[in-house]
Amino acid sequence: MKLWKFNKRSSTLADMSMNRMLLTELIAKGALVGVIAGFCGATYRYLILESEHIRWHLMDGITLEWVIGWLVVMVIFAFIVDRLLAWAPLSGGSGIPQIEGEMLGLFDMKPYRTLASKMIGGVLTGFAGFSVGREGPAVQIGGSAGKIVSYWMNSGLREQRILTSAGAGAGLTAAFSAPVSGAMFVFEEVHKSFYPYLVVPTFVATLISNYITVSIFGLEPALGFSVTSGVPLEYFPVLLMVGVIMGLCGVFFCRMIFAFKKFFEWLKCSRFLKLALTFVTVAVIGYDSQLLLGGGNDLVGQLAFQSHGVLLLGGIVLGKILLTTFCYGSGAQGGIFLPMLVIGASAGAFCESLLSSVGIIAPDFVPQFVICAMGGMLAAAMRTPILAILLVLEMTNSFSNIYAIGIVTLVAYLVAELLKEPPIYDSLLQAMSGQNNLESVQTFFQTKVPVVANYTDVQLQDLALPDGTLIVSIRRNGTYIVPLGDVKLEPGDELQVSCERGRLKAAKEFFQSNQI
């Protein structure tokens, strides 16, 4: 299927140099990805929110007969989800590790099946009350839409990955109405690099996706509230302690994810029975406390603007961690991004309540502590501090608190680093792919030789590049030069560099720091 005719040019590394025709094509294709991914992501978000509201209404004033009927429905849902996972194996779980694996060539998801399975399964788990989020599935739904567009356009592998990434960013944008964060997610989490042919179509896709999303949900922040007043400067030392607590929470959350994954692997029964166990357990918990069910989008607002006791808030933090990791461990469709935000919000409210009860701070800063802790939780678990700060700011329109959020986020990030807990999505990808070490997987980045570089008079064969690093393309004054051993780099050369993922930082530092 072709919507219009594009210049059919293969997406090899040589074709990825800056030229207007290719960039124009990518902009147009990115716009199409944004339309499709935005519509699918917004539809998914709407269905999840409506299913949660319906569940709340149905579970109001329940009877014993109703409970029995509800448990039967849960078993039916488990059967449907099991069949969907058999039909589209890569549609389980969050979806973010799958997209990252797609970029590394570890997976080759079937986009039509994955999109359908993710939407249907995600709505069923959301309706049942699984403590999972909509953002990871929205990322994979958007990525599937991007891959579908690449099929329509007969794109090469390089362009296919760019469009898939742009769709993933558009999907996250649709989930949170946060276009800049959607793009930053692609750069900081998925690719861990920036280059023009990724940046431009991704931003186009996220902006168009956001236009579609706000046309449906309005211009209000995704969490439904803003925090206009900032934290007083005298409370900034207290924020350091909050950052430490959020770092510990993030590490504990990551370890509980794998603890429950091992638990489900230990159970010697079929996947259907494991899913049925999960669905029934969630239903029983919901009978006693609906507060822990669902992604928790509405709960964040309640935590920010309603008073709660220290014990209740501590129970929400612990309960949300355990239920989220239990639900995720089952392998059903659903993400952990939004639950991490809710856990952070609960922990922030807990810290504020505890500190105010002993007189360390005034009892007027619950919203500020809530949003700061959300950023800290994301940074500790994902190890993406820039994304964490931007996302919280966009979701709450609380730019007056950028310094406070930054402090908690960076401290939480450092705590997780010191405890040597790997980023959660990298760990999940490693577990899914079966590879013990993803650090040796090949990746690429683009760079430009600065005018003051001290390696321009050295032949490539004598260049002391970091181990596992190779210059695969040189573009000089619009012309490509074969990177033979006797070639010398010149200022302004545009390089395509291949390296091992684990040596990406060292490779980039070589080209950026070796200056006179």
C-alpha cells in the first residue's frame, strides 16, 4: 500500500548524510507516523481511562453473587490474554524493552499483530485493575505504527528503525500529552544518542501526536493539576534526603520486578494458570482496597491535594510496589512507567507528611514534594535524569519547581548508580533477549571533527581509537571518502562511527575531548 510516491533510495549509512531531499522525505514520513501513532495512542489512553472508571462504578456496592461473577470474568480475561500472547509473543509486558531490542536488531516484531494484541490485552488488564500503566504499551503501539508506515514506504532497515523510534516517541506523547518528553525518551532511553535524521522526524511525530491528543483530552496537564509555587530555598537541604529515599525506592522497585519474574518462572504451571492467578489476586485485592488498583493516574492528584496519614501513605508506597511488580511479573500487557510515577508521588507525600509532623517543614508543600519525588523515582529506576525532569514538568506544568525537581532527581540517580543497580529497561531487555551481556551489541553515532581537534594529522591506521570502535563513513564537503588506513581526518569532517554499546561513552568522549 502506497499513500504517495517517495524517492526510493536505500537507507544505508551513506544515505544518512544530511541532504534536503532525504530530510524532507523523513519529515513527511514522520508526520504520517505522528498521525497514526497519535490516533492509536490517544484511543488506547481513552479506553484505559474509561475502563478504569467503569470498574470503579461496577465495584461500588458489590455483593457475594457479584464477586463470583467477577472472578469468572477474570478467568475469561486471563484466557484471552494468554491467547493474545501466543499470537503476538512480543506484545507482553511493558513494550519499551521490545522497542529498544528492535533498535538493536535483537527482535523483529510483527507490527500489526503487536499493535492489536497490545491494545486489546492492555484494555483487559486495565479493566481488571492491574497496577500497570498505559505508557509502555503506548510506546510499543506507536513503534508498531512507525514500523507499519516503514512497510508502506518500502523503507530500508535504517529508515525503518528511525520511523519506529519516532512512533515510539509519538506513543509516549499520546499517553502523557508531553511532546518534548516523548522525543527525549527516544534520544535518552531508546537510542542514547542524537543525530539529525532521528531528531527531526521524531519531533515532527511527537508534535503531531500531541496535537491529536490535546484535541481529544484538552490542554490540561496529563495529571490534572499544576504546582505554581516553588519550594523555599531553606528546604533544599531536606530535598537531598528525599532524593536518597527515592533512590532507594527505585532500586527496591527494580529488584522486586525480577523477584516476581523469578516467582512466576518458579511456578510449574501453564501461562494461562499464571495469568488466571494474577487476575484473581487483583480482583481479591480490589474487593478490599481499590486504591491500589489501576495505573493510578487519579491517585496522584489525590495524594497532592488531600491530607493522608503517614501510615496510610507508607502502605500505599509498599502496596503499590508489590502489586505493580506482581502484575508485571505475570507477563501480561501493561507498563510500569505510570506506576513508578504513582509510587514516587506516594513516597513524596509520605516524606512531606513525616517531615511536617515532626516540625521540620511547614505542612503546605505536599504538591511540591509529590512532583519532586516522581522525578526521583523515574531517574533511579530508568537512569534517565533529563527525561525524568522534563516529563514531570510537562505533565504538571510546574516549571517553577525545576530546581527542586532537579535536586531530587540527580540525588536519586546518584544513589542508584552507587548501589550499582542497572537501568530497569536495560535489565528487562537483557532478560528477554537471553543475552548475558548487551554491552557488546553494535551501535552507531554521528559526530563532527572540531576545528581544534588534535587528531587531524594522524592516519586512521595510527589513530588510537577506543577498543571496539570503527569509523565507517567520512563525509567531507558533501563528498564521501572511503575510510582507508592512510586517510587523515580534517576539521569539519562528518563521521559515522560504529562501536560496542558498552563503549559508546568512551568512543564519543574520544572525538569530543581530544582537542587542543
